[in-house]
Amino acid sequence: MTVVANEKIDDKKLQKASEIILELQNEMPKYISNGSGPFLAAIYDNQGNLIAKEANSVVSQNCSHNHAEMNAIKAAEKKLNTYDLSAFNLSLYVTSEPCIMCLGGIMWSGIKAVYFGVPSKRVEEITGFDEGFKPNWFEEFKKRGITVYGNIAQDAGEKVLKDYVSGGYKVYKPER
Ligand SMILES: [Zn+2]
């Protein structure tokens, strides 16, 4: 799968994002074996300082909105003591494409850039998780000044998700 973006691809940004997302994918099994869902997000400032790193904790904390992105945003806002991260010029790196809820959470947080690994379509195909409906979000984020790059280190990410399913871990969603 080729990398997709809502701006002309900047090789330096992509290189840095590839390194960070690959590192997150490599760390994922440790989080999964400690009870996290198979998604991990990290927020960095533009000097490369790590501000927050959080995994999905829906099952372990009994909270349906504890996705990795939401947890990382919450931790960053707490650490920086603000509800608006805009002034900090932060980037969110996440192992899979944000779901419909997290897109909203990212928009209201003031995050300036999103870099993700496995696209939602593949997450749904591999795991059965429901990622929601997300019409044209690359363009909508662009209008709001949020950079998006996706399908980064996708093969490594798909392997983590496949291992999660074959490991018999829970694919949680509401009953319908
Ligand atoms: Zn989400």
C-alpha cells in the first residue's frame, strides 16, 4: 500500500513518521499482553519531544471512548494544562487510522498533524472492529489546517492486528 496524504508528501516528515510508527508497532505486543486494545498513539512536539503516549484502554477501564488517540490527547492536555493544544504545534502518531469518534476528538484538540499506520478498511477486514463512517476526512482536515499522512509502515501494523486476532484477544463492540 502506498502512503497517502492531504498535502504534497514531505520526505522528512514521512521518514520521521515511519520511524515513530514502526516503534509504536514494535511496542504494541507489550501493551496488548498487559490488557490494552491493539492501538497505540503518541503525541510529539515539533522539536521531537514526546508529550504523551497511550494505548487503547476500552476493556481494561470499561470506557467505550478510551481509544488510544483520545487517551493520548487527554494526557497531553493534562500535562500541558490546556484544552487547546494549538499553540504547541503537536503531531499525533497512531498505529491505525483514527475512527469516527477520534476524528472528532482530534479536531477539537488543536492537534496540527496526524500520521497513521493501517487504514480503517484493513483494520475492519483483519479484526472486525467497527471504525465508523468517515466521508472525505482528509479534505475536511485540510480545510481545518490539519495535515494527514496515512498507510505508514502498514505491513508491520497489519501483522500486529493479525497477531491480536490469532491470539484470541477481544474484539469489542456494542451488540446490535
Ligand atoms: Zn477511535
